Amino acid sequence: MAVELWNRVNVPFPSAVSAVRVPFTAQTAADVETLLTESENVLKLVRSEILQTEVRLLYELLYVLNNSSRGNKTFKALKQVEQCANRLKNMKLDAALQELSDLCPNRIQRQLSIKDGQCFVPSQPRLEWICLKVLGAARLMSCTLSRCSRAFTLSKQQMKWEEFVILNVVITSMLSRLWVIFRGVLLALSGLYRQLLELLRDVARAQPMPFLTDFSLPADLAQFLGSSDALLLTKHPAHSRARQEKKQAAKKLPAESKKTCTQKRKLKEDLGVAVKRGVGLGADRKSFFKLCRTFAEGKSTPKQMCRADRRHEFQKQVREAASFSHMEIRVDEMIRWCKSQRMGKEKRLLTFLRLKCRQMKCLEAAGYNVQRKLQTFKKEACWASSPEGSAPKTLRSLASRRRSVHGRIRFHSLRRRFMMRGSVKRKEQAGRQRRARLSGDDQRSRTAREATHRSTDSDTHDDIDDIFASAGL
């Protein structure tokens, strides 16, 4: 599919002629001056240090969260905001507007050209090229605002879940500031586009050189962006709408009520002094205390009574169901009702039972006898509609069964470990006693051996002395 001219990052330059000489009047000078003012407003916002700082903060956050939060939805939404910021930088809108400002005559040149009657202004191809740039930037700004809003919503949702609270506070504050800056750029682009079209008409009337033959420029940016983004181009749409509603209501009021309204506005209440209130507040307080009393005494409210009646009706229908086909219809109705009443736990339990009911319905259609299963299923459905007390054994999850089995195995392993530790201690004691007994026997045998050795040594020494004595030595 061919890409539109305004949707290209680098729009091809139309011609070599950038400026033409046209008749110059005071009205044309005023149009050029307004165009320069609007262009300067856009340049101030695009080149502002605040926007550059916020974009750098966005880059730093994405760099830090690249490995830890790659699958997070908020991180993906921030990546889309980063892509929009990079696109704005790559399309070089500030350079194009700076060239436009250089081509337009300055204040002294405009004064001299009014006297002369002619002046050099940007040509028709150059103005149409700038219009395409402005249209692309406006569509990019609307896309960026929607991306910022989506990322803000996801980050706020994470804060409600109490996940990474400090990080999400930083992200939401940054996104809110970026949204305000980008909306300001969009408003400035709207005024710039309007002035570009006015100057383009005068130049096309004096020196016609059409560049866009297959594409016609829209009358304003609201028509180009559509009805969904048209409210972004109005300054403070909510406040203006509220003011209009207040004015219409004030017109409908009679004169006496207007006087009372003005008197109420003039009254000033001191915050340090007790303010007397009307009787209406006391009535509201009584109803509030009555409601609190009903809660404290354990009385059921009308909403609770309505839920209890619906549960009793469902349980009665379940007990009267003759097959799993009728049971599936009743469970579907109850799931829809639980969803409307925001009863999440009951809805989850009944959804699980609906899957089980469909399986049993297939078996019932195949000709199997499932009456015993139907009676068990009725008990499970009655408990799921009002989950109080322990759940039936058939409705317990597989994870809980595994946890119980794992607990028994762990208990048996601990018991076996203690028994083995006791046997090891007994074996160690027996080994010590055996070693002590053996060491005593060894010591006695060693002393006996040494005694015998001494006796033999003494005998040998005596024999040798006797031999030498007999020989006369």
C-alpha cells in the first residue's frame, strides 16, 4: 500500500525555486507576521529544554527497565511513546520551520516592501511542502497523545495493584507532563497550518506553481484528524463546556433566584469559626447512622436480600434439573448474573463447573448413565452459588490435593529422619563401648607382653655374665 505524502519521514523537496516575487500589501504583511509568530511558537515548544529533559528521562527509564520489564504492558506502551518522540526528531520539523522563517521577510523588509509594492515570499511548492510536514506532525502528535494516555492508564492500574508504586508515580508524572507538552505542540501546529493556508492562497493567486496534484490540502486540522481528536484542538474543552452549561442554567433561572445566588457568592465563611448548617445535613447524617447500625447489628441490606433470593432461586432450579443440558442453561444464567453483580469468586467457581457440566453433557449424549454424577454436581453448584464453609471434596482443586499429599509425604520423611537419627545414635554408642572394651583388652595384653619381654631380657643378660665369669673375664 502506497504511503501518503504527509506520512513520510522525509518528504521529497518539490522544486529548486524557494521564493517568488509577489505583490505585497499591508494585509499580506500582516499574514506573514502572524505566520512567523505561529512558527516561532512551534519552534519554542519543539526545542524547549523541558521537552528534551522529559524525553531524556523517558530514555533513561526504558534503559533501566529493558531487562527486568520487557514483557510488561506499561513498558511496551512507553516504548511506543519513545517511537513517537524519535519520529518527531527524525522528520526534522524544526529545520523546515527555520528555513521557512528565513525565507519570509523580516520587519524592516516588510515595511520597505509595502512602500515598494512587491516582495519575495516562499513559493507555492515550498508552502505546500511545509503544509505536508505540518499535517504529518499533527497526526503524529495525536498518535503520541493516545499512546501517552494508554501508558498512563496501565501505570495507574499497576499502582492500584500496589506494584512498583514509586516507579509508577515517576512514570505517571512524566507521562502527564509529556501529554501537556505534545498537546501544546498540536495546538501550535493548528494555528500555523491556518496561517500557511492563508499565505498559500495569496501566493497561488500571484504566482501559480502547483506541486500537489493528487492530494488536496484539508481546510483545517480538525477535518484532517477526525472527530475523535477534534476536541484536542480546543483550549480547555471541559472548562468551556462547564461554563456554557452554567451560563445556560443562569439564563433559565428567574430574577429572585439570581439575587439569592449573588448573595450566596458574596458570603465569606471563616475557616476558624463554626459554620451553621441546614437541616438537610442532619437528615443525611441520620440515614447514614441508620445504615451503619444495620451493618453493626448484622441486618441485611436490600442488595444482600436480593442476592440471597437469587441464590435460593438458582439452588431450587438446580435441584429440579433433570439432565446436564438443563443444568448448563441454569449455570450460564447464574454466571451472567454474577458478572453483572461483580461477584468474582462465585463467577470463577461456576465457570469451572460449566466446563465440567459440558464434559458430562457429552457423556450423557453418548448414552452413559450419569445420574450419580448429576447428584454430586448439584451439590457442587449449590455450594458454588454461595461459597460458605469447606468446599466439597470433588470441587477442591488439584493444587490443594497435591499440597495435602506433599504435606503427608513431608511428615513421613521427617518421621523417618528422626527414626534414622535415633538408630544412628544407638549405633554410635555401641561403637564407643566396643572401642573402649577393645582398648582395655589391648592395654592389658600390651602390659603382659612388656613384662614377658623384660623377663626374657634379664634372663639373657644373666646367662652372658655367667659365661664370661666362667672364662675368667
